[in-house]
Amino acid sequence: MFTGIIQAVGRIAQIESGEQDIRLRIETGKLPLADVSLGDSIASSGVCLTVTELPGDGFWADVSPETLSLTTLGTKGVGDVVNLETSLTLSTPLGGHLVSGHVDGVGRIESVTEDARFWRVRVAAPEKLARYIAMKGSICVDGTSLTVNQVEGASFELTIIPQTWEETVFSEYQTGSPVNLEVDVIARYLERLMQFDQPLAE
């Protein structure tokens, strides 16, 4: 689990291609790795990846065919930047919201508009995710926990503060940029519960 509070911006340093999968080496910049061990999880632009090697300046991870088909990692190249967050511990402040690192779909940036010291970012989500996105609700965009300001159909708008703009990959976005989306897990559980009439105990 993660919080959606980005700790560092990393960079893809190396890609090794298999028949259907890839291995990534990600340089982690200022991300603290002192407490990271082999087998630990690091969210990379919202995708939960398992650390397989620790070369010192970052980590290696295997990316399965399914992950490549369901996220933006399959479109990344050497030099591309990614948001990074180490996994949640019992002592970690929950500054964002509970994030699983399991991407629900890939959205597209519709527009990025500067507004005084802030930026308004409009995102088009897949139609299947529209019902989970609510005004003033939480959503995770490339691993970043954000509040939805407006919703229109399957599109939603975010307000990005200077801190988030400077410390995440948001400043890299252009119209058409693909982004990983993870909806609030509470919305998913609520939908599932509403499918049943039988209470747990009578």
C-alpha cells in the first residue's frame, strides 16, 4: 500500500526487453533507499513494482506483460521520468489516501492551464472508470494522490499547487500525455456492497 504522496522523481536509466516482458532500471534521485530491501515494493508512476536488484543509485524491477498492457510503462523510454514512492509502513503519515499501486486504467491529459500560481489539469478517463470519480473525491494520477475539483462525464479537473508541480512529473505533461489512474478503493468496495441485500449479521 501507498499514500500517493510522491517522495522523488526518478528516471528510467535502462530497459531490457524480453519476449513479452521487460526489466527496468530506475534511477531514484533523492528517494531514500537505506531501508529498501530486495522484494520490497516501490510505486513508479502509480504502478507497484517489486525491487529485484539494488545497484546503489536506484533499483531494477521486472514488468509483466499484463502490467505493460494495462499501464503506461510499456510506452516509456530511457530518460523518461516517473513518480516514486516507497511502500506505506505503520509509522508513515497518511497524507494522501490509501493507494494500492494497481492501475485501473490509462487516461489522457486534455489540457494544462496556468492559473495564477496554480495549474488546472483536465484528464479524460476511460468510460468504465467514470462512475468512480466524484467531485471532491480522491483519485491517484501517476501515483499522486489528488482531489477532484470538477467532473464532466468521464473527464475531470484537478488543481495542482506549486509544490506538487515542482516535486512530481506534472510539469512534464502535455495535451495527449497518457497517465495511470487508480480510483479510490472505497468507491470500489461501496459498489460491491450495494450488489448484495444480505447483511453480515442479523
